[in-house]
Amino acid sequence: YGYILKPIDIIELDKVLYKVNNVFLEEQKQLQFEDKFDILSNPVFSGTHIVLETSYGFYATNTRNIEYFKVKDSTTIAVMHAQKEISIKKSLKELNDILPESQFSRTNRFTLVNVNYIHKYFSTKNENYIVLESGIKIPVSSKLNADFTKEIKQKMIL
């Protein structure tokens, strides 16, 4: 973005603020483009409009655009259909309570998945996991496995 040295020169401050504003506007344009891409590339199922609070403000989207939520280094991250990652302020438990029950399921302590993106489910003696349409492999904890498979069957059977 740039930097400012003391003593602060008003002209230099103005230049740096101009650069920061341009970067922010570019990020906003990119997010809008990704939202439009998500909507056009994934019109198969409906969702609910949701506002995700971030450290820089908020991100409004439809739940159909979210593949899954994950926790990484104590930060909750929304992974969008276009594989864009957005750090948000809510915990997985809070998200689990407010997101549509028919659309999201908990697979383990660190992941909440949009069931509409589940492509395959595997269960072996040593591990249980799902594979999303994007190819992402997500483990299903042995503690949650029975409830998860029952829940998924109810949500996904036509």
C-alpha cells in the first residue's frame, strides 16, 4: 500500500490513502464478480441470503455460494464455491445455529459442510470422509459419523 514516515507530510498521506482506497475498491469489485460467478455457475439449488461479519466489515452472499466453513488457527473461514476464502467472526457453533439446517451439516469439530456440494461419502475401518464436488476431502469424525450419515440421507434423498 505504501508507508508514511514521521514527520507526516499531508501530500504523502493523501497518496497512501488514495492507494489504500483503490486497493479496497478493487477487492470489492473482485468479490462482486465472484458472487456473480457463483450464482451463474451454481443455480441448481436455492439458498438463504446471509451476511457474514468479517474483520473489515461484512460480506453478503447466498448460502448456496458457500461450500463449507472450516476452522484454521482459531479463525473461522468460509470457503466459497469459487474457492475464495473469507475469514469471519462467528464460531462454527454460532454458524450451525443460524444456518439453514436442511443445507449444512457438521462433519467434525473443525468443519461445517453445505450438503449440496457433497459428491461422495467413504467409510473404511480406519476413516470416514466426504469428497466435495470441488475435490476437497473432508474427514467425518467417528463420533459424528452415525448421526452425519443419517442426517445426510434424510437431507439428500429425493
